[in-house]
Amino acid sequence: MTDRIKPLFDLKGKIALVTGASKGIGESMARGLAEFGAKVVVSSRKQEAVDQVTESFKNDGLEATGIAANMGNIDAIHNLVDKTVEAYGGVDIIINNAAANPVFGPIQDTDERAFNKIIDVNLKGPFELSKKAYPVLKQRGGGSIINISSIGGITPERFIGIYSVTKAGIINLTQAMAQDWGPDNIRVNAICPGLIKTKFSEALWTNEEILERFIKKIPMGRAGDPDELGGLAVFLASDAAAYCTGGVYVMDGGYKAT
């Protein structure tokens, strides 16, 4: 009997670019893609950080290259795509995961500088990277773009208001790109994580009052682990999701169901 479904998850020969991949869910998703056979470009702001991750991947027999890039800088974004193509000859999978949130509090505490940074990194960055990579993906016959949004993009979360606004924008950007790029066999989907225990969300899960408020509303009764996003990322990147585009996949332990 020949396997019909299992080969659909095989990413051998695919080239993946993951931003914000030096830690947390970015690193876990990058590792997931690599474990299923993809050659992975690990990107984050600091070269030292991405070098540490790629070294750990290589020690485990995985193929990876580290390329630093500031997702708030258009020149750096374009250079990242160019270097990815230079390193591996193309790109097939993009995960736009890098994000910034320098303000934790009511929206009136967000000054113009912080507002611009959140918009530039969280919304403009994924747009510019995807647009730069579009002709490469098209030339290779298609590909998969996975944009990391948030449950805050569905309904704004308190104390991270402007961050939530950009994540709502990511959902709309995902669906706009899915509409325009579907004819080119470029699939674009969004993942909306809930409370995941990462350094990025530390202000939420280390505050006992806030954590208790979240946990009470999570039917599964706990925060998520970064590795739990790896499987979903592999699915959306692979041929197993060949007919999935414009989708918004919530991973929050049931938080939005309550």
C-alpha cells in the first residue's frame, strides 16, 4: 500500500524564510519546517542571535542559514530576500513572524514614535517582504506565505491596543494577498495565536492578575507552548494545505470560543 497523505507534508527541496526566528514561536516554526526537510533562512535583528539558532539547527542535522534584518527598514527587508535567493536560489515559503510592541498600557500612552514602530514592523514589514518575494515565488510556480497575526487582531486586547490594530491589518492583508496572488498559486494564510509563553508576551504571563484573567477564559486552562505552532506552520507550508488560502487559523486553547 502506497502512502497518499504522508508525502504531502514533505518539504524537501523547499526554501523557507522565517522572520523573528531567533526565539519563541518563530524559532519553533523554523525548526518545524527544517525537520520536515526545508532549507531554512532564520532571520531576526541581530546576527549573533540568528547564528546561535542556525548553529543549534545544524547540530541536529538540519539545513539553516542566518541572515539578520530589521523588519522596520525597507532596504534591510529587500536585502534579506536578495540574500535568501543568493544563498539558496529562490524561496518557496515565507513566515512573517517578526513583531514589535514597545508599549504595554492604555492606547493614550502610545506616542507617535512607538506607533510608527509598531506599524512599520508589524504591518508594513510583512507587506514589503511579501511584495519583494512575490516575483520569486511566482517564477517558481507558487508558494506559501504565512502571516502571524494574533487573537488581538480579531478583537483588540487591553494594554496592547495598537499592536492589536496592526494584527487586524495583517488579517486583511493576508486575505487581500490571497485574492490577488491565488492565480499565481501563491497561498497566503494567517495564524492567530492566543497567549503563548514566549519572551515577547512575558508582560502578560508573568503578571499574575493578567494571567489569571486569561486562564479563566481559556477552556484548556493553560497558556500555549511555542512548539505547538510548529505543526500548524508545517501544514500551511506544505502541499497538505494546497487548497488553503485566505484562511485565518486561531490557536488559543479556546479563548475566543468563550
